[in-house]
Amino acid sequence: MTEKKIVAVVGATGVQGGAVARALLADGEFAVRALSRNTDSAAAGELAALGAEVVAADLYDVDSLRRAFDGAYGAYLVTPFFTHLSAAKELEEVGNLVEAAKGLRHVVWSTLEDTREVISLDDDRMPTLDEKYKVPHFDVKGGEADALFERAGLPTTYVRMSFYWNNLLRDLAPHRGEDGRLRLSLPMGESKISGIAGEDIGKAVTSVFKRPAETIGHTIGLGSEHLTGDEVARAFSEVLGEEVTYEPMSHNDFRALGFPAAVELGNMFQYYTEFPEHILSRRDAELTRSVVPSWLSLKDFLAAHRDEIAV
């Protein structure tokens, strides 16, 4: 019996990495090596129970990453920007991953585009952050990190992510007003948002790993649906069994909410709203659905996670 090729999955206990690890395990073609800072966590235990090899690794320790990648065929690489909100730390993480990944035969890198392609730093429609970014977790990846993979000559597939529908389950879920009515307050105006279920990210990445000749050296934009705020609210209404009204929040009001990532995410939503042509054209819904035949619509995703919706 031929031994399975190993795919190492960074961030295997997070939304993205976890979805990739579970999808690879379910597919069965590859063996999964799940990287985690805490191998004793419940999430790590769940992956081990599914058949993953769970190993300890730290994004700031190149030697630990090299050990985790040793003997692997490929790796799924993602960075945890929102755990620290630091562009400098993210660049350090990416540099370490690139260094450790040398010698792998297929690297899949979770990336985004550089928003500064369409909104310059001196454009005062949104604040500039860290003196050189508009949306740091986008700009670092598209403007600086992608180039590190290219310069290293790694056999890379660049997977450009969309908004996770998972974000709508809690922090951005509809809220009930004093009048008892449910309202959805995404700061999206009348523009469309490109989204995808976390589960489908894993299925799409599995397809990428299974087709190296077609995907290495290419950028693949994932987004199963492009929906307006009204359409998102309608999906909630159908799943919850009561009307949800879309009442968009202004970007300035969102930035003023005061939680640690409020300004960063306010800028992101403004980018979504004011430059839809820059975003939607780079996320092909038909392509996404072709590589994930069992893709989840937003309504199906919400129904599957009904008990997790924090209304």
C-alpha cells in the first residue's frame, strides 16, 4: 500500500486551517499534519481523533516550523493577523513560513489583495494605519507577503479569500432592538459582499492540492456568492423564521465602535463598499462552485449553524 503524502496545515485549530484539515481528512488522499501552538487544546484533540497527526509549532520559531514541515509533501499556510493586529508581526510570520517551507512540493498560501492599488495613502476617505496601510491585513499579504513566496521560488498556489459567512454567526449577527425587531447592520451600503462558508474553504483547498499541475503558480479567488445586505438579511429571515431588516451602518460609526479591530474592519468594509469592481471580479463564484460541487449557500450555511447564531 502506497504511503499517503503529508500536507502540513498551519492554524489547524482556527476557522480556515481547521476547515482545510477536516476537508483533507474527509477526502482521504493526503495524510494531515496539524500544526498548533497548543497540542493539548480541545480543538487539537478533535483533529487527532479524526486521524490527524498533531504537532507543536510556533510561527516565531523557524526551527519548529522546519521540523513540522519535515517529510511533508505540501503545506497550507495562513497567518493569525487578528490575534495581534500587527502588520510587522504578520510579515515576520510570513517570512518564517517561507523560510521553513523551502523544499516542499506544493504550498497553498491564504492571501488577499493590496487595497492601495485603488485607494492611495493620501486619500482621506478612510484613515491610514501604521503610516503605510489602508487595510493592513489585506495590504501586507497582497503588497508584501505574496512577493516573499515569489522571490523564494516556492511552488505556490495563491488562494485569495473572501468574507467568511462564519463571521455572521456572532459578532456581526443581527441584533434585536428595543422594539423587539431584528436588524442586520453591516456597513456595506447597497454594495455586494463576496462570501464563503468556512467548510467550503476547506473543500476548495483540498481540490487545489489534488490538482497541482493546474494550480501551482496561479491565484484562485474564492467566493461562492456575492450578496447585498438585503439578500443577507433575507437569508437570516428564512432561517430564523422572523423578519430581519437590513439597516446599514456608516463606516465612521463602525470605526467608532471601539473594539480593537474596529478601525481596521471599518476600513475593510469601506473598501468592500466603494471598490466592488476590484473585489468581486477577483472572486469567481462559478469557479468556486465548480471546485466545491457541494457548496453551501448562505441560507444553507445559516441553517446548518442555526444553534450558533447569537441573536
